[in-house]
Amino acid sequence: MITTRNVRKHFRYIIDSQSFEPSTGGEISPAALNTAATIRDVTRGPAIMLHGIMPRSGTVYVGELLKHHPDLCAYPGDIWELPFLERTNDIEKVQSEFLWSYTQNRSKIANDDFLPLFGAAIVAYLHNFAPEGDRILVKISGVQFLHRFFDFFPYENLLLLIRDGRDVVHSTVKTWPQIRFWMACLRWRRAASMCLYVNSLYEQHDSAYWMGRFEDAVEDPVNFVASTCRHFGLDPGIYPWDTIGSIPVQGSSSMKESGEVQWEPVNKPKDFQPSGKWRNWSSYRKLVFKIIVGDMLQKMGYGIEEEW
């Protein structure tokens, strides 16, 4: 007999092993920050870096909404994803080995000076593909090391996109059947922990950081885009609002029964509704999700008043 107690006992050790322990902030010198500003050219406006909580969180659709702003150049150089922060450990290892190669440098170069220098270099590289004066828009489907974002990118903007974990898990296992359901649940839980930590850490960066919801972008795209413009200093008056209803669907896993991602742009059906497919889950899947993710789901503002 399936009971909450049995399922909880089965998954408890896995949940406990996924606890999130963020590393401490970096030690960065004024010299590195000033040099980074020069490298990425402070006459160019801040890049908008769109981080989705994890794959299948709606970054493609939100990117399509935002890229129509005349002051944005989306995905310069056809760099469709920029998983730069994932390499944080590697870059920190390079700097550590560099400093230990000649220890006299340790008193002259701060421990994390490489971070803004590497970050500024990648931004400068992307500026090379963008029209003069345009701000760049990039997207990343993940939040690994997101708490180090402003160490790498002190002059850029961060848009963190969250989505109901039930819909993300549903889309994940539909798109990639080799991923076990409970594994997808754990991935969302860990990513949500990072999002909550980042939100508490960056909420004081009022003009450089904003956490938006995919559901809001779908239900009210006009207000979502206007809010993005307001947060990041874009002029909403020049956005082509008359085209917002015709923005196609791209990257959806709900357009085909097989779960295959639809990368070719298609017109959005009138009844297009990417949310709520999880309602057809079996009672067992709902129970597993509640045990692994339920508390985190509510902390993220979802499912609080629902009976499911």
C-alpha cells in the first residue's frame, strides 16, 4: 500500500543530500572592477542576462517577447545559450593555480579578480556582434552559481525567470524520458533553493535584478514586458506593442504529444496553455512531488491555495 510515510522514508535520504550550501562571496579588488568596466566598455548599456530556473522554464518564449525591443540585440553571434556561470569552479581553479605558480602575486592580485575580468571579456566579445549602442540579451537555462552573478558581471542586469515546479517537472520528463520523475523533482528543488537565496541576496540591486514569473509572461505579456522595461531602464514607448500578440511559440514541449520540443516557430494557438498539464498526474506522482518539493513549491509562491 502506498502511503505518505512509505514514500517519505524512501526519498528522505535523497532530499537531505540535496541541501543547498552557497559558497561565500568573492574578494575582488577595485583595480579588477575598474579594468572590467574598461574591457566591457561602460558606454554600452548593461546586458540583460535571462536565467531560467532550469531547462523547460520558458526562457525561449520570454526571450522572444523581449527581443522585439528596438534597443536590444538578442543572442549576438547566434549564441543561443550562454552557460558561463557553470564554469565558475574552473575559472576559480585557474586563478588559484596562477597565484600559486608565483606566490609573490598573492599580495598584489585579489583572490577573485579573474571573475569580473573573465565576465567582462565575454560581454565585450558579444558586443562585437551587436549594433553600436544596442544592449545585448542572452539566456541561460539554469541557475548554477547564480549567487556569484555580480562577481562576474558587476555592470550587467539579471532577469531570473521562475516557473511552477510541477509544470517544469512535467515538461522535463516528457521531453527527456530518460530522466526519472523523482530526479526531475530534486533538480527543481535544488534550483528553487538557489533562486530563493539569490532573491534574498540581490533584492537590494533594485535596478539591476528582477525575478519574474513565466506564468505572468504567458497570461499578461504586455505587463510582463512593461515591468521588464521598468526594471532595467528600457524605454517602453518604443516597444512594438501591436506585434506582441503575434509572437510565435518556439521551444515548447506541449505542442506535440510525443513531447518532442518544437523549435520551429509556429503561430500560437488560441487555446495555447502551457501550464497545468501536471493535473493529469497519477496520485502516486502527485504524492512523490509533494514530499520532495511541496514545501519549496509554496516558498516559491505556487500551489498555496490549491487543492491537488
